[in-house]
Amino acid sequence: MRHTERFAPSPTGPLHLGHAFSAVTAWTAAKEAGGRFLLRLEDLDETRSTPAFAAQIESDLHWLGIDWHGPVLQQSTRHAAYAEALRSLAAQGLLYPCRCSRRDILEAAGAPQEGAGSRGAVYPGTCRPAHAVIAAVPPEPGTALRLDLARALAAVPSGLHFTEIGPLHAGEHAIVPETMIRELGDVVLARRDGAAAYHLAVVVDDAWQQVTHVTRGADLFTATPLHRLLQALLGLPAPVWHHHRLIRDNTGRRLAKRDDARGLGFLLAEGWTPQDIRRAVGLGSEEGLEFSDD
């Protein structure tokens, strides 16, 4: 299969230096392999995603000298595909409905600070049924669908693994059920607003777009066992992964969309060139690399 990379930002804010590093890394890898580079907009967050940010993302990438094959894929057009994947998992008895709020999860998990947000708090299994259920897809309004992780892990052959080619974690990595259960828990695959969650959508779309190499930040390395598990449960092919270093500010904090001073639009207005961006994130100029027209 032809080497295929993708860049998949959310149009909920402007691109920053961290995005530039990830996009250029994936784009360069695709070019050097004579492959394809795709652009996907992960716009399932309807309250924060805007056409203006989507247009700015495309403009910033063109300014960096990045092009892509085919039309831009918008996840907001893919609800039917996500529903089909959810029905497959539900038919296997691997999903269950959950009405817990973030506050409920924090309190049940014994979080030390109320209101700190549930990200990082492992779901304690409050709504998990004692026996497998066939969850309704879509769920009732205000109800999320969670993956029963222990049952899911028991449903795939032992020895499941994934391949990492990035310098930070290069090698074969075994899926360790005990570690996943302890560190990830029963993750949400369909949100309470009815939209597919990131972990499901990214797996379904990578397979549909025939992505062979997933290049993304090191902060997502811990999610890779879950993505590999979902691929196995859904009968989808597994890409290889490259988790690269993160671009941080002077205090060591990972860049975020709130960091306007590192936004590409701001830097462009300040007179930066694409070559300046590459140097700032530790990449050399890639002038002279061009995609074919196919």
C-alpha cells in the first residue's frame, strides 16, 4: 500500500508552532517516500469549530508550502460511518450507556480538587453493567456510550501489539491489558451530545483514508494501545505510528491554541517566513520537494 500520511487538526483555533512541526514532519515523510499527504479537519466539536478557523488552517498550511492530495475530509460529514462502527461494537456487547457527568467522575475517583476537569481521571466504572449489554446506537439524549475495556481486551487475541517508528519510542509495543485498564479505563466512544468521540473517529477515518503512517505528538502515545485495540475489534488495518517530540514554550509548557504569540498568523504578521518557522521548530528547509499531480 502506498505510504500515506495525514495531518488532522481541529478547526477550533489557529495553528501554532507545534502544529507546524507536526504537519511539516508528516508532509516531508510522505514526500520522501513518494507517497500521499492528506488533510483532515476534526470538526466534531460543533460549539467550537468554525469555518473561519478551517479556512485559516488551509491558508497557513499553504503559506508553509504544504499541499495535500484530494479534498479536505471533514469529520462532520462522517457521522454515518461512526454510527456503523458503534453498532459493530454494540453488537459485540462491548458498549454500555453512561450518564455520569465530569463532576460525578471526579468525585467518584476521589479527585483532590473539585472542578479540575475529568481529563486524566480514569472512569471508576459507575455505570458499567455486571453483564454484557446490547447498547442502543445512537444512545438516548444526554447519555454517552463507553467501551467496556476489560471485555474488549478479552475479545481480541493475546499478543496484540503496535509498531512505532519514531525515535522516542521506536520498536514493537505489546498491548498490556492490566496497564490499559489501570491507565485508561472505560473510555467514551460516543459523547453525551451524540457525536463520536475522538478515539473512535480517528480510528475509523484513518482506515477509510488508507493512512499507513500516523505522525502525531508524543502526548498521544498513551492513546495508541486503545486505537490499536479498536482497530482489532472493528477489523481495521493498523498503521505504523510516529510520535514526535512536542514544541514547548520557554517555560517548558506544551503549546496550545491559546498561545497567540506562537500562532502562525501572528508570526506571519510579524514578518516571519516559512523558513523561519522551520528553523524555530528545529527543521531544515524542504525547498524543492514537490508532489506529483496524481
